[in-house]
Amino acid sequence: MSDLPGAVLFACTMNSIRSPMAEAIMKYLHGHRVYIDSCGVRAGTVDPFVAEVLDEIGIEAGGHRPKTFDDLEDDYFDLVVSLSPEAQHRAVELTRNGTTELEFWHMPDPSLIEGSRAQRLEGYRRLRDLVMRRIVDRFPPAGSPGV
């Protein structure tokens, strides 16, 4: 577990889908060992599909309030993971003069999916599963092979 950073920030465009989803999953897996936060370039509104698809796998995401980079109480993180191109540009600015690591995990925006409620939810599930795989690969949970 020594490979875990002490503080991780997930960032996306509006802090309403991708970054709060990543924050909730990371907190579920490592919240007692790592400080985790999320933000957006702009503050959006809470997307109810995020809580719904996370609840399906037993992860609580309720109570999330979207915030921006400017709203962060502290801007020191060991790692910033940006999940959209717009957030990547802002994260580069945030980390330019420090020792913070920066990673870009381009994630699709499921809010762009058109169709029935079921089709849209499926897009959110695909994102959830993709984010989960990336987090587990990058930050293996305790008890995983090789940990």
C-alpha cells in the first residue's frame, strides 16, 4: 500500500458526473488511507444518474456538491487525475510549480448519450465500470494480488 498517494484530486469539466464518480469509488476503496476530493473547471449540478449507478454496486455518492478548482479548501495534492481535456488544461496550471503528479484519464461524458432512460443509464454504467477498472489498476485495493 506504500504506492498510494496521500492526497488525490479528481477533476473534470463540471464536477457533476466523472470526477464525483471517481471520488466516490476511490473513497469506497481507499478512503480511510487517502484524502480524496474532486472538482471541475466550472460547477455544474448534481447528476442523479451518478448516484443511481453507484448505488447499484453499493457505493454511496449522495451529498456531493459540485465545486470548482477555485472552491478547493487546499490545493496541495500528491496526484491530480484529470478526466476531461478541459480539466487537464486547468490541472496543468495547478500543478505547474509544484511536485504534484498529474495524470490524464480521458473519460467519456455519458450526458451526451441520447435515447431512452435505459440507454442513458447504460452509458453511465459503462463509465462507472471504466472508472472502477482504472482506479483498481492504478490503486489496487488491499488484498489484491501483488499488494
